[in-house]
Amino acid sequence: MGFRKISHDVKLAAIRLHERNLLSLRDILDSCGFSERTWFRILKLWRETGDVVNHQPSTAIRGRLRALDREDIDCLLRLVRQNPDYFLDELMHLLATNQFISVHFTTIFRELEHADVSYKKLKRIAKERNETL
């Protein structure tokens, strides 16, 4: 059976049925619909914490580590506000010299897009620049 969320109430009911010896473990598992492994994990948590839900945040870092932290993004946004005509490769160079961080221009583009910075003007200027070459 795959991952599914089991409600707090169902877990508590199963614990109470077990502690009061009202049903056998097999009947509890069949009626609640979770595996033995899940049952023993819930029981262990109940005995250790007095609750059936783990309220502690996961210690594992989720997702990929960010290439740019908040300070780097703020610097990038300041640069764009000062001169909205910068190209991505120029912003990449400025980040490398000012913040000592080397990132790909795609990362810069994604961060600007995430910050809701319009690239319409940059796109138009890039088109004009290519026509002159």
C-alpha cells in the first residue's frame, strides 16, 4: 500500500482499542486499514511523546540547495533596478565580481522571473542589438 495520510482520530482510536484490549491487533489493523509497520511506528510515537503525530520538523533538507541566497538575490535586484538594460551575461559578471558567486545565466533568469521582474524590455533590447550585428 502506498503513502496515504491517516487521520489523527483514527490513530488515537486504534491506540485506545489496543490499550483497553477491546480488539485483537489483527482486527484493529484490518478495521483501520494500516500495516503492522505503521501500527508499531504510531505505538512507539505514542509511548515516547504521548501523541500519535510527530510535531517536530523533519531534519532532512528538502529539495535542492539554492545557488543564490537572499543577499545575492537582493544584490541582483538592486543591479536590475539601477540599470534595467543589463544583459544576463553582464549580470552574471557583476555577481561574480561583486558577490564572488559564479552562477549560470539561466539561474539569474529564473531568479529574476521568480521575483516578478519583467524581461520584456531586455528581450526588445537584445533583439535590437542582434539586428545591428
